[in-house]
Amino acid sequence: MAVVLIDDEARARLVKRFGADVATWCDELPALVERLAARWGLTVVDAKPGNSGRTLICTGPDGLKKVLKLTPDRTIAESEAAALRAWDGCSRVVQVLDTELAAGAILLEGIEPGTELMEAGADVPWTEVGDLMAQIHSVTPPSDFPPLEDRVVFMYELAERGLRGSVAEATLSLETLDRARLRALELATGGEGNAIVHGDLHPGNVLDGGPGRGAVAIDPRPSVGDPSFDLADWVTLPMRAGGTLEDGFDAIAPHLPGFDAGRVRAWCVALAPLFVMRPLERGERTPFVDAMLSFCR
């Protein structure tokens, strides 16, 4: 059976992100995939969901797994490829095999088994996560990377569009979101750090590379600035299981030289609204959501 390259649900997500004009890109996707598959000798075996494009699992001419990423926004592909090229040789980051950036296409190595690192409730491999952070933040940033401030502005603009008129707005006001935005901008422009910041380093963007590889990061939204930004999704994980933020600090600090608890805490407070928007839209009021809401005051 042929793989469905884009279904109605995927199309709807892309329209929500990019607007109605993305329909043309969706219509032309099969032809684009056919051309790139011929160029790189790929056979498409599966398609994965995404908010900024399509991720196709393929086999290459050598029989090994490859991943073809496609986006209608060429700047996203250019930015991701630039970050991955900067991290070339880092074992904790997926490696680029080829690109056709004019078409918004990146060909990546296939990570095996490639499941999300913490799938099915697995324990957090804090040693691997610390090593991942150390690797990506130790690389000298390219001179033309945007500042972290730009990433913060984008994230909060996207959050505001999603919050307006949503179910979540009854609990999380636009005023609260704006207050958090100002906190995040103050941190981003505070002159702390000059690292490549991954920008979207949540557990879903870290894959299991197997016993010989361990944690592997994918899908960067890179900028240059404070590396503490990348830790917020990780140190808050124990809170989801009934623990505290300090439990997260204690878990990662031994594996990450230079860990700055004060900066990481400040980023958790600034980003708190982004942690709770989707749960609130689903009507969830868990202890974790309540704790994040308390950070928003």
C-alpha cells in the first residue's frame, strides 16, 4: 500500500501554521517527493506528523533507514540545516546527509530504533541528556545565527495567536501571557551565554539511538544566547510525576558542568504559560498545570 504523504489532519495543521496559501504546497507534495526520491534513491515507507512540514521515513539505496524532512517554509529548512551542520560530528545530534534547501528539503540519517527517548514512561537518562546539552552548547555559534530574542518573540507571537479565543484563555489571560513574554525577553537580552541554543529541545525531540548511541537530538530551531533556555523542558519533568523543580535540578546538575540553577529557574517561570496552554485546551487541571500557573503570577 502506498504511503499517504499528507492527510486531512496534516493539511489542517499546516494551514493553521502557515495560512490557506499552503494548500498549493500540499497539492504539489507528491510530485516533490517523487523527484527527491529519485534523486536520492529513496523508498518512502512511512509519514510522520509535524506542525511545520512532513517527515518521511525512507530506506535508501543501501537499505538503511533515512529521514526526508520537507517544509513549505524554506527559512525553517535553512535554519535547521545550518544548526545541524554546525553540530556535524556530535554524536548526540542527528547528522545531515544532503539538502535541497530551495525545495525546503533535508535528508537525514535514520536513528535506530528512533523512538522518543522516554516513550512508554521510561526513566529519564539524565547522564545522556547532560552529555547532549554539553555537546550542543560547546560548539562555537556561526556568526549569522539569529539571537535568542528572535526565538522568544516568535514563540510568544505563536502562543498569543493560539490563546486568543481558545478555551485556555478563561484560565490563562492574554495579560498573563504578555507578562511572561516580558520576562522571557529580559532573560534573552540579558547578555548571558553565547551558545547555539537548540530552541525546541523537549523530550519529543530527543530520540533513542540504541545502546551504542543513546540520546540523539532532532528538529532544532536554533539561535544564539543563553543555553539555560534549553533545560526548561527537562528540569520540569519530575514535576509532572508529583516531584518538584528542585528534583529536576538535582537530577541534571551532576551531569552538566556549569549548571546555573538561578537562570534555569528564571526560564521555567518565563516559559510557564507555554507549558500549560495545550493541557488547558484539553480541560486538564493537573498538579503540574497548577504549579505552572502559580509561576505565571
